[in-house]
Amino acid sequence: MTQSWLIEALRQNYIEYFHLFHGQHGIRVHVESDAAWIIANGPPGNHILRANLSQTATDQDIDALLAVIARYTGGVRWLLFPQDRPPDLRRRLASRGLQTGTGDHWMFCRLQHLPARSHTSRLRVRRVRNKPDLRAWWTASALGFGTTQRAAQPWYDAYRRHGFGRSASVRNFIGQVERDTVASATLVLAGGIAGIYDVSTLPAYRGRGYASALIRHLLAQARQEGFFHAGLQTRDATDLYRKLGFETGFQEEEFFWSAES
């Protein structure tokens, strides 16, 4: 069973990832000890990411939190974690009629013993270090996720603002075959863990091991930076990540609040 501190480390990494979007396109991100949330009303979504509410005034705190959320949006996805408080928060949310669901698997990898790199891959991986590289990342990511560059604009703006310096905690990578950018991913070094996000491969290049080669490169980079664990979230690629040394440690439990309910 995954240690709770690893789940909490990745959640803090997750919060740092979403904080990159604050101020972009009207996106609001709130990060305090009692609650953390993002409201975008579009990509990358509306999420409550942390709740540390009063044991003696939980219902009032829930009302207050949702009242704040309602100022900006009509609906939000509330992610519940083992560390959220009070312990009966799940029951309290369910009793309010919030619909429930299960989300992504959170998976973890120890970086001391990484899987061997593939020597047959044609993929050349390099870090994004300037705006032209970021545009290549942006294009490949949009194509890989089957969306448009316009829909992916918040990611481009967030990473451009963050910058490409040597000490940057967020690093984008592209994978190229000859002159074509065919894969993309992001590495977030925060919260004491290396978080991997937005892994994508262009449809025409899938099934050739390029995503695996790209992820191995990111894991090696994280280890070089002194990190001992990496983590990520995935809904349907658990088999791929298990082959790369990841183990499932947690599955998101979701609650959905709507102003109309």
C-alpha cells in the first residue's frame, strides 16, 4: 500500500501544476491550508483539490466554500483524498446529494531502480528551452489529445509565463523522429516528488514505444535532479505505466456539485 505522504506529495505537486494557470484567461486559483481550488470554466477545468475543514463546523465550512465557488461558476468537481478533513467529509458530501464517481489512478515509481532505456527507439527527446520549442510542444500536445491549439492555449500561456530557465520547476519535453515532433510531456518538480503530466503521442505515431521512451527520459531527468519518487495520474494507461515501474497507489474519488442541484 502506498504511503500516505506520497499521495500528499503528489497532491501538492498537482496543486502546483494547476497554480501555473492562475490569472490566465480569467482562471482563478486559490491555495490556502484550508482549501485549494481552481475555477477555469473551460480547460483545465473546475476542481476542488484540498479540503481541511473544521471538525466542529464542517457543514458551515462546506456551505462557505461552495458559496465562494458559486461566485465564479455553476459547477465543480470535488476530489476527495485520504488526508482531507474531517474524516466523515465523504458522508457529508453524499448527504447533500452531490453525485459521486471515480477518477484517475494515481501511480508512483521509485527512481532508484529505473527500467532500462530502449536502444531501438528512434525518438530523440529534448527539453523545451525557448518559445519556438514551446510552440512545437503546444502543437504536438493538442494533436496528441485530439483537441485544437485554441483549446490548449491556457497551457501555452502558462508555460511561456513560467519560463525555461535552468532552475525552472516545470519543464516541458518534446520527442522527435527526424524533424517531426511526435510526442510531448511535462515534468513538474514540486512537493518533494516529480510529477509527470500531459503525456501525448500523435495518432499516426502510436504503438511504436515513443511514449515509453519519453517517460523513461523524464524519469531519468528527475533522478538526476535528486528526486526519489515520481508520480502521475492516468485513467486508461495503467498497463503502460506498470511496465515502466509504476504501481497504483490511489484512485480518485470524485463528487460533483452543481448550482442547479
